[in-house]
Amino acid sequence: MVSRAFLIVLLGLLLTACASEPTRTRSESTSEPAAPARTPASVAPAKSDPGLRTASAGLLDQAREARRRGDLQRADALLQRAQRLDPANALVYLELARLHRQRGEEDAARAAAQRGLLYCDAGSCDDLRELARP
């Protein structure tokens, strides 16, 4: 009987500890308003994030090699992944346009090239414009 009472008291203490407000550090206790919470869907990767650029660059290299070998399905999968990691990278759209053209999908090639024109720089704009032409 004593052990049951002890377990009930222990459980009550644990629940009380879990329900209490966490200890705040000195910087958290200031009167500054809290920043709104961001959900993962609303957090966009920074354009200058070197980790994302490196990841997409590696995927682009792999996709180019797969396309040269004729493994178009693998190239497509790699480019889709690169696009998810770095959606504002014009080189991803350039490679997608080239892949679609190699498959004979002219409309998809033009669409990918036109999307890439939104993000291009001096090095990729000319190639994207050429692929975007009807």
C-alpha cells in the first residue's frame, strides 16, 4: 500500500515538473515581442546558402554525367532533387531543358528554359533563351 502511495506522489511531482514554465535566460526575459513562429513550409532557403549551392552543384554534375551516358531517368531524378534543394538556380532549369530536348519533349524543354530565365545570370541566359525559342 505504501508503494502505491509513493508512486502516486512521484507521478504527481513528475507531471507538475512537466507542466511548469521553462526557466528563461536573461535575454529571453526582456520585454521584446517574440518573433512569430515560422513553419517549415514558410522558411525558404537563402540564395547564398553555400551548403545548398554545393548540394545542387553536385547533383547537377551527376545529372549531366547520367544524361551523357544516356541514363535519362536517373538524370531526371537528380535534376528534380536539385530543383527542390535550389529552386532559384538557373543551371538546374537549363539542364532540365536539355534533358527534355534530348527526350524529344520540346514543349517541356521550352517551359523549363523559360522558368530558368527568371533566375539566369550572364553565364546561362543565352543558352536558356535559345532553348526557350519556339
